[in-house]
Amino acid sequence: MALGLGLLLLALPLVVRAGASSDRELIGQLDREVIALKQKVRYLEERLAGSPPGGEAGSIYPELVQIFSGGPVKVERAAGATQVSLPGDMLFSSGSVGLREESSFALDLLATALKLHMDLNVLVVGHTDADAPSGPFKKLYASNWELSYARALAVTRALVEEHGVPYTRFTVAGRADLDPLTGNDTPEGRATNRRVVAHLTPGRSR
């Protein structure tokens, strides 16, 4: 698993001014966050090691709430599914469908949880803001339909190829800007609407 990689990325050293109280506070906060993330990794690894072959049935919702609590990833229940919403700005740089290194840890946590629950199928849906692709980006993605699908596919490929979740469990879709969470008239609103959502539903283990 790539859990170690995620921790290394999060624990990259920062250049700070020695002796400044604000820097000491920042370092303390980062230390606490790394410790919390290590605890979440250990929890999932222990669950995975103790699960029977083929995974373990049960509710993934409380586990995901626990491991993603306090972070940018949102976990909700809706329409009989557990929904994991990954912020677009955490996943992708502006004008890109290539995943940022910072996304690796969150995807690793999600993948490990999915391996514990082989009874779930995964629908990965990309969402954009209302701004259409422009400039050179438009040559690759003519509209937000193509862009939203491409970003959902990038997340799915990472879960399969880098984190080992069987590809047979996935369906990939793009919803463009049709399902906004808020208005698109501010940078904050547009950032909120850019996201990739994994919908986890019961299904036969494949």
C-alpha cells in the first residue's frame, strides 16, 4: 500500500524562522495532524489485517466519518448510498486533470476502506463549476462534460492502479456543472462546486 508515501508527503519539512512563537505553533499543529493521520492509518491497517478473505460486510459510513473527520473530505449519506466528496482543489491544480501529490493520502485512506468492504460498488462522479474550459485547455476538453468525466476517471485510475482497488467495482461519470452545491458567483462558491464524489452502494462482490 502507498500509506507510507502519503505520510512522507504530509511530513515534508518546512523552512521556518527559529524561535518565532507563530512558527512553533504551526509546527505543533502540523505535528498533531500527522499524529492523527498515523492513528487513522493504523486503524485501517488493523481492520484490513483482521478482515476475512474477500473483505468484511458492514457499514462503511461510520468508518469513513472517523478517518476523514476534521479534514476537507466530506462524508454523507444520501439516497441509500454513502457519499465521499473530495474537493477539486485538493485533487487537481487549476487547468489540469493530473492529480496533485497532496491527494495521495486521502485516496489511500479511501482505497483501504474500500478493500475492507468488498460488498460495495463505487460510482465516481466528477463535478465542475460553471466556468467552461478556456484557452489551450479547451482544445483537450470542449466542455465541462468532458472535463468532469476526465477528472472522475483520473481519481478512479488512481484508486485502481496506485491503490489496488479492483477496477470491476467502478463506474465513472461526469455531471459537468449541473449539480452545484452553491452559487458560482464567487471564487469560494466555484471552489465548493468543483469536486469528485464517490457514491458507495451495496452490490455483489466481484
